[in-house]
Amino acid sequence: MASVILCDAIKDVIIVAHKEDTRPLEAALFEEGLMPCVARRSYSEIELSYSQSIRVLLSHIDAWKLSCSMQSPLIICEADFVPCKGFGSFHLPMPIVELAANAGVGWLYACGPTI
């Protein structure tokens, strides 16, 4: 089976942001053939009294809720994510058929990506 590149299999990217200027990241992802959107929470008065770590979790909740409404594989990243040049042409670590059939989830939070 031929190897599939990332931008042929995945189009949507959700950028989780707080106060950051995401325009450079959005431009870089768009240049790689991806379609970024920003999940930036508007906090209620009571949420503004929460610790910053709890507000970050609320932003992540919003991004994951948004992801549930999407029908295709996507990428969720932080506003400080710096993609490598050529990121959109990276090869997928598994066939897209397998990815779709098993609803695989990949993440990079600590030491490396996991499928």
C-alpha cells in the first residue's frame, strides 16, 4: 500500500489558544495545505476567577467538543506549536484505511507521539 502524506489525509487543525497571536501558526499550517481554526474560549466572569491551569483545561474541553462535530481525522495543537517545514508532507504512521476503521487517536503531550 502506498504511503499517504499528512495533508492528503487530514485537512482540519484546531489550535487551542488563550491570549496568543495565532496568525503565524495559522499561516504556516495553511501553507502546508492544512485548514486551521482557533478554539479560543471567552471566559465567563466566574471562570475568570479560576486558576490559569483550570482555564487551560476549559479551553481544551472546547477544542475536543469542536472535534466531535467534525467528520474526518484532524489535528489539535497548542498555540505555541511550531510545525517543521514540510509538516504537511510527512507520511502517516499507519494506513488511512486503518485510521478511519479504528478511529485512531494520536497525541503528543509528553515524550512522543502515540497512536
